Amino acid sequence: MEIKENGFVFSDNKELLNIDSIHQYLSEESYWAKGIPLETVKISIENSLCFGIYKDDLQVGFARWITDKATFAWLCDVYISTEYRGLGLSKKLMSFMIFHPDLQGLRRYQLATLDAHGLYEQFGFKALQNPERQMGIVISNAYQSEAEK
């Protein structure tokens, strides 16, 4: 799938993704994946439904869904490059993704965010009901070397 709007291209074509650019953002600028190895980013992209935003030949945004395409999808690694924020690109990306054929008819869509609740609420996300039923194993420093831990 691909749409073009206001000089930007929104696409689910993995061949267009700039892996080095995605890795740079995630490993150096994100709060959730600091220090993530390039190989980990590559594997995560291979095993996810990915979306990119492009301006000319430059990748300016990214998101990926971890999904079985039948019952569950987890939205993660969403970002818009700093210089392109405030243009409505994240809303357009969400609109593009939420109607993707591979994400229809699922019983649960989930994500975690520190500061973008307002964006995701516009697309039906809300705080989990019965959060006490949710469990997880969180390794907060997974990408740090032993010397950094």
C-alpha cells in the first residue's frame, strides 16, 4: 500500500525503508531503544509489518506492528524526525496504518507510550481495562554493554 499527500509518501513497502536511518533514530534519539544494535533492528523489521514516511528520497518517519495478522497487534518504534514534527504526519501515518488490510478484524491492538496518549486516543486507544491482568518481563537495559550496566 502507498499513498501520497502534500509531497510525502506513506508506504508499507519494506524495500523503501532506510535501515541505517531507523537504527540511528532508535539507538540514539528514542527513549525506548537507546543503544539497540543494528542487527536487532534488522531482525525486528524482517518480522514486523512496517511503515515508512518519505519526503523525496529521505525517510522522515517510521512505525512497525508486531502482529499475527489474526488476533493481536502491538504498535511500536513510532517516530517522526524532529524537523518534520508538527505537520500532522503522525496522524496521517496512524490513519494509513489503522486501515491496513493486515490489521483488520483483530481482537486486540496495543501499544505503550510515555507522552503521546493524545495522538493514540484519537484512534481509539485508551488505558487498559483490568491492567492487573497484564504481565510482562521488562529488561530495561537490554542494549547496554556489561560495562555500562
